[in-house]
Amino acid sequence: MDSTASTAAEHPQVWTIERIRALGAVTDVGTVGEIFGMSRSSVYELARRDRLPVPVLRVGSRYRVSVPAILTALGVPSDPPPPPLPPPAT
């Protein structure tokens, strides 16, 4: 194996506000763990114990989390800012 090759563990994805908003209305608990920098096992344990910093929705045997709740926990408005106004016509 080439020593210059990198793995996802060495270079985790960067979660920007735009990427989080692009998830849609809800996401899975594993993704919440990535966003908050938690291991998969830790985030699932916290979800089972109702101890995550965001409310967890249980849908059958699956856990889901509201994306606006994630944004709120991060201190970010859940609605994107309005686009800039065009410059005035001269």
C-alpha cells in the first residue's frame, strides 16, 4: 500500500452549515455523530439513553434527528440567510 494514501479516518469530512442544511429535514444518528465529532458507538448509546444534545425521533427501530434541531444546537439559524440584494441600477 502506498504510504501517501489516506483514509477517511485520517481526513474526516468537514461538516459546513451548508452541508448540514443540505441533509434535508431529518438525518440518521450516525451522521449526527459525525457532525458533533462523536464515535458511532457513543452517539448510538447516547441516543438510546436520550442524552444527545438534540431530540431523537424513534421511527420503528430507527433513530432520526431533525436537521433544524442540529442547527439550533450548533447556535445557527435553521433558515439560510436571504440572498444578497442586487446592486442598484444606475
